[in-house]
Amino acid sequence: MAKTRTENIAYGKSQYISADGCFAISFFRPSSAPAVSVEGIDIEAGQTLSIKQNVGDEDHSNYQLTFANNQDNANLLHVIKIMPIR
């Protein structure tokens, strides 16, 4: 079994983020946060988009986060990564 650690990072502006070789990545939009999409997929308020790799595979993708209102201080998207410990 692989040893892992969990990262939880909050983002509030449109940008690309790297998966950094994670085993799984999730994008959670709180109910109070304005509209946001990940790679063109809209995340509904209070919902999560999860992407998991096959056992032993790593994700090295760059994901585009796009907030509908990039000027609003209320923008928020939580990104949770399951990372291997090497």
C-alpha cells in the first residue's frame, strides 16, 4: 500500500493549477460561492467534482479554474488532493 497525504488548498481567482502527481483530486464549491468551472465543467453550489486515477497511476494534469466574477472577493473553490509520500 502506498503512503499518502491530503492537501486542501482554497483558490479565489481564475488560474491553472497542477495536479502535481496526485492519486485523486476533488474540486468543492461551497454553497455561498459564486459560479466557477473546472476545465469548462460548471460546479454547482455545494457540489464536488472528483477525479481519481487507477491504482498506481498519477495525475500530472493542469486544470483551469474559471470564476464567473473574477473581481469578487467571495470567490472560493476548495481543491483537495491525495498525494503520494515518496
